[in-house]
Amino acid sequence: MSEQRPRILYFKEFIPTPVCILLSLFFAMVFQFNGGVFLPTSTQMSSALGCLREDVMMAGYASFIGMTVIFPILFRLKFRFTTRRIFLTVCPVLIVCNLITMQSQNIAILVATCFVSGFFRMWGTFECFSNIRLSVTPSGNFSVFYPVIYIIVLESIQLSGLVATHLSDWANWQYMHWLVIGLLIVVWFCVFFLTRPFRVAKKMPLYGIDWTGALLWTLVLFAIVFVCIYGEYYDWLDSPLIRGCLVTAVVATLININRMCTLRHPYIDPQVLTYRHFPTILFLFLMLCLFLTTSSVLQETFMRSILRYDMLNAVSLNWCVFAGILAGAGIVFYRQAVLHKGYKLLITVGFILIVVYQYYMYFLIHPNLNIESLYFPNFLKGIGHGVLYISLTIYIAKTVPFKHFFQGLCVLSFIRTSIATPLGTAILNRWLKYMEQENIGLLSQNMDQVKEWAPDVSLRQLYDAVSQQTLLTSLKELFGAVCIV
């Protein structure tokens, strides 16, 4: 006999439970589409606003930082406000953030707006998922619930990139923001007409929260991300601005550590780091995110500079990753919820698939490669991404007590959402630049002899050939180095 699904109580009584679940998932997807800025359209946006591409990237990661720092207070907010009140607040705030993002030419305002956008985006998404957990799995099984969550979260990333790229190609980058605004208006009206005020417990005041700790952790994340994004532009440690950010990050981290050890209720309790295998999970997430940056740096460089694909062709590979993540979620669900097996094989297989992607790309580097050859490795990467992301999060959910669970997710998000991707991007870009400088010296040392056997080759053609071969060699070496790591 199947378990009866509990109602989602903030919806009005006449709405069937399956419809309530679908509406909640739709709300969550709309909130996830709200990215502050859309990184696939960063080039168009920077040109339109007259700013650096790094400025747009910084605004994008400010949104991720906003999503990260809200984790420890999510349940406090849930018990302070009703779900209806939260949604009716989150939607207008996100709409205003999108309007400011489209118009603002002040980078400080843009970054601050995206931070607020990320904060409210995560608040709305959490409220959607927290209300449907027992309706999706009446037993509260994390092995069933988390595959559902991360199908929405990870697939929204792929879909938003696809939609943003196609809309910017068809019209301009602002149309994606207008689309998101339209969807948020639909969500607001659905909430207004289909929900009712309902409180799951007694109202809890927002007293006793370490707001200073939250501010200091935010400062640490902004300083580190700033160094990763602007390091190349300001020439790394030769810039007093980069040195100042590093000092700020170190000092703020030391202050936070002192507060964690002395305050009764710090924003992040140091006990979070003492749970079994938690530091190991942090390291595994760091390696996963660093490995995944090869696709956003090396693969994109290969497709843009060597294969000469436009953005529409390049972003079409998102469909392969989309399918791979779905397959990965299915694998985790089958092994955890059906077979009730452990995590070690899942984590091992996930990393093997990520490494197989690197090996595939190492052997595929060729100037005449067709795009179909990239479908299968990106599908494998998607499977590995889905398997690792979901299985590692389920492991944390089952091993960290509820008291520290959301603080644990916050620490995880320091790595998987805020720091690891810009850090990996900075490392690969710097490494690629160094290899190109080294390889162009090796490849061009005998160029003076070329005229003897190729007198009809112009200097321009010769330079293009050497540049292409330099980049090909550098990309191949980098993929090889990642395989070794």
C-alpha cells in the first residue's frame, strides 16, 4: 500500500497535491533562472554597459555569494515569515533587481544588486523545496528528495544558459531579463490567488543571529573572488589592489576564526568541521569544481579560437550536459533509494567519468574536429557532475545533524558555489597563458628558415599557423596535466 502524500498546506484546499508539487517546482525553477546577470551573455552586456567583462563576471559571482551566505539563517527566516509572505516579497525584489541590472552602469551598484538578487533567489528556492519534501517522499528520504532538488537546480543552470544565448543572438541580452521578469510576475499572481497565509510553527524572532559574522564571511568571499577574477587584469601581486584584497581576506578569516571559537552562537559553528569525513567532502567538492572548469575555460577556448564556432553552436553542448545530469540523478536515485547501497562506488564512478572527459578532450584536440565528436564526452561529464553533486550532498545530509546542517551547506557553498570556479578559471587561464608563451618560443625558433621551403607563404599566414599550433599544443598539454592530477 503506497504512502499517502501530505498536502502542501500553504496552497488553498481546492488545489490537488500533485498540482501543488508541480507549481512549487515551477516556482523554484523560475527563482533559479534569476541569475543576477547571465554569464553566457557577459560579452554583450559589458559592451552595452561600457564596462569590463571582468566587471560582469564579478557581478555574476556576487549573486552566488548572496546565495551562499544566506544558508545558516534559512530556517530562521522560514519560521519568522509565512510562505505566502516570503513569495510575495521575493518576487518584487527580484523584479527590481533585474530592472536595475539592465540599466545600471555603476559597477558597485551592479555588484550590490546581484548580491541581493542571489540572497533572495536562494530564499525563494529554499522555501519552495522545504515545503514539498514530505509530499515528494512521505518518509523524508534524502536519497529520493535530493535528486529531485538538483535536477531542478543543475538543469536550470544549463537551460538558462541556452535560453540567454539564444535570446541574445535573436535580439539582445536584456530580453533574458524581461523573460525572467515576466515569469516572476506569473509566480507572484499564482501565489496571490492560489495560496493562503499558513504558519508551520510559532513565529520566531530574528534575535541572536551573528550578523557581524555574516558580514565578515561575505567580505572574505568577495575578496577572494575579486582576486581570482581581476588578478590577470591587474597583474596579480604587482597590484596594490590585489595585495590589499589578499590581506583583507586573511585578516577577516582570522577574525572569523576567533569569533567562531569565542562566541556562543557564531554564524558558522566550528563543530561543523569536526563531523566525520566533512573536510574530505570539502576537498572532493573543490576537486570536482576545479575539474569542471576545464570545460568552461579550455573547451570554450578550443571551440572559439580553433574551431571558430559561434555562441549558438558552443552552447548547444549544454543539451548533452543536461541529459548527462538527468542520467546521473537517475543513477544516484537507483543506487541509494532502490538498492540502498553506499556512497564509495558512486563517488569513485563520478570522478572516473570526470577524468574520462579530460582524457577524451586530450585526444580530440584537432583543428578540423566536428562538433558531434564533443557530444559524448560532455554527456559523460554531465553524468559525473550529477552523480558527485547529488551523492556528496546526500552524504552530508545523512551525517551532519540538523542543528548544523545548514551551516555545513554554507561551508560547502564557500567551495562549490563561490570560490572554486573562479579559482579554477584563474589557475587555468594563467597556466594557459604561460604555456602559450613557452610554446610560441619553441615553435617559432626556426621560422627564419621557412622562406627557403615555402616562399609563397605570407608573414600573416605564417603567424596565424604558428599561433594556432601554439594554442593547440598548449590546450593539449593542459588537458594532459589535468589528467595526471
